[in-house]
Amino acid sequence: MKQTFVIILIFISNLIYGQVPNELTNAEKIYGLSKFWQEVNYNFVYLNKVDKTEWNNQYKMLITEVQNTANDYEYYRLLQKFCATLNDGHTNVWFPKEIQDKILNTDFGEFKFILSNIDGKAIITKVNKSKLSELPIGTEIIKVNGIPTKEYVNQNVKPYISSSTQHILNDLSIKYMLEGFIGSKFQLELRLPNGKIKTINLTHKESAEQELYPEEKNELFEFKWINDEIAYIALNSFSSWEIMDLFSEKFQEIQKAKKLIIDLRKNGGGEGNIGREIIKYLTNDTILYSSKSKSRLHIPTYKAWGKYTKAQDTLRGDWQKQSYLSYQDEFYYNFPYEPYSTSNLDITRVELPTAILIGHNTASAAEDFLIYADNQENITKIGEPTFGSTGQPMIFDLPNGGFGRVCTKKDTYPDGREFVGFGIKPDIEIKTTLKDYMENNDPVLEKAVEHLNEK
């Protein structure tokens, strides 16, 4: 009881210290909730996977709860929790800028560090250099405000995170475990790499020292030689066509290689066509197959007819089938599909034994790249399952400057295999261990080199 009371006091003081906006009227709160609920019902492509009775019951319950929120932050947190029940990484609720600008995650004044999920543990994997001796790489957070970390995350973090896959939910829950307002206070119990237990009290405050150890390159494109035979390229984002120019500049060098590594582990997506334009140079196939896509098709009259249509009626014809499925919110428009042909292009192609490095942060348009690469006999995927979420989100306004988005498009492999909700699996799975982080090793890259040396 005493521990619970202390935690409540800390939480209340954190909110007061952070000067949380409290501007929304009850009418605006109900409107924002209803707006999100409405957009999901009308546009969410995975509505067929939602328990609609439970979804509507939550909505009715929240009509009262949102009116009882103490401030705008608590209100938006409830919307985020509601959103998270949809289990989709492209469906989210975002705070208004006025609130978001007061929220920190990695900054604690003289301390700055990044947490990663390693085997279900909250591990410090980057820290500002001046504090490296106090918070060594590999330090584990074992308690937060007196609560065991796993319990704290399950109660206070996971329920508010939208994710299509369990492994990404686990990652994000630890990554954002200490997110809070400027002035938020945390008492952390730590287990250092040498086994010693240490307690530290931290307060969210912007850090002047931004440089972290180990240092990490943030280049859009990287090229290097692993050895005399193996060339390495990192495609770190498809957000800009500049990466196509950078790839083209190094293409003559790539042609000298006998084997190739393509690193997509930092690629969170962007424009899907960029990946297609790159991979066409790396295969002799003249037909490239992209993902197939569909979206919900809503014609109100068919839905009206569907109320009186039974499952067995669908055997009588397309009209009955469309009516029945429309009433179930499961009638879809399939986007025109045509494989991409490069047979008429006069280009130099380089088909080499290739290892593509993938991981949990390989997402969206980078996953589209992997679909283009699917079934290429010269390509092997190495690493961990990908992010497992893509689609076309529809963004809309919420009260006082907030935003929501709902995923409107479902993508699958050309043959119908699903990867959203699962991630694209590697052919050879390699996990990065705590020991690797502490020694700054890259076991995925090492495995790729070993694999290609056997070719």
C-alpha cells in the first residue's frame, strides 16, 4: 500500500511539474473519441480482425471516462490505449504539439541513454560518453519506481503502444519505458555488467551532451569492401530519391564484386518504388513482383441489403455475396495488379550471391523491397523478423492539434501470404546478444560474411 501511495504521489507531482494543458471541453473530448471510433469503423482495413462487440463496448465506456480525465494529456493517453487494442502499427493517435514538445524519453539532464529490448530485458545500449563509467553498456534496469521492470512495462507502457507484431510491441515498450514530461522523476534500480546493484534517481530534463557511445553512422547510403570479394551496401531509408543517386554513383564499384551484402536493418521505409528501382539492377529477372493490395469498399445500399442476406445466400450469385460481405464490413476493392517488367530497359545487371540483412526496424517500404526480392535464388535473408507493418494510413485531425491515423490498405505477397502482423522471416535467424552489444560486435554481418564465403 505504501509503495502504491508513493507511486501515485510521484505521478501527480510529475503532471503538475510538467504544466500539462487542460483546455479541452467535454464536448471536444467526446467528439475526438467519436471521430477516431468512426474513422476506424469506416476505413480500417483490418476491421474484420476486431471483436466488434468489445470494440463498441469500449467506446461506450470511454464516453464517460474521457470526460473524467484531469487534463489533455490523460485524455490523449486514453485515446492511445483505445487505439492500441487494434494491434496495428500503421494506426496511431498522436499528441498535440503543445504536449509532445514537453515529453522526453532519453534525456535526463547530465544523463542521456537509449534502452533496447534484449531477451526481454531493458538494457542500456547507448549512453552519453561522460557517463559511460557510471552507466556502462549492458546495464539492466531491473526496477522502475520500486516496481519490477516487466511488471512496470506491462502496466504502464504496453497498453498504450500500437503494434502489428508482438516482437515490435516488446521492443517499443522498452524503448519508451521512461517516456514522460519534463520534470518527471524516476527511481531506477540497476544491475551493472559486473553484477553489482545500483540505485539512481533521474529527472527528465534536456541534455546538453548529445553525443552517445557507441557512435553510430546516420548516413542515407553506405558502401565499403568487406574483403576482396564481398561488397557491402547499406540502404538506410527509402524516404528520399537521393539514395538512388548515391547507389548509382557506386554501381561501377559494385560490379567489381563477386558477392554482395545489402543491409536493410535501419531502413524504416519511405517510397516503395525506390527499392524497386534499385533491385532491378541486382537480378537478371526481367519481371519483378510487388505486393498485392486491397482496401475496403463501402457501398451503403449493399450493406443495407446485407442485413437480410444469409451466408447460404451467397451461393446464388455475386450480388448476394457483395451484400452479405458488405454488411460484415468485409467487402474489398482489389487494386489493379501488374508485375513490373524491365525487359525493355537497356541496363547493366549484376546478379551476385547476395545476403540481405534484416531486423525488427526493417519496415514498410523496406519490406516491400524484400517482396521484390522474394524467391530470388541468389538472395538469402539473414537476421531477425522485420517490423511486420505496412499499408496506407489516412491521417485526420483530433481536438486541439492532435492527430490520428488509420491504416486503409492491406498488403500481402503476390500469392496471398501475409506478412503484416508477423514480419518477414529471415532464411537464417541470428539474434544480437547482450555480449554483442557490450563488445560492439555485429553477429548478423559476421554470419552474412560466413555464409557468402561458402558460395
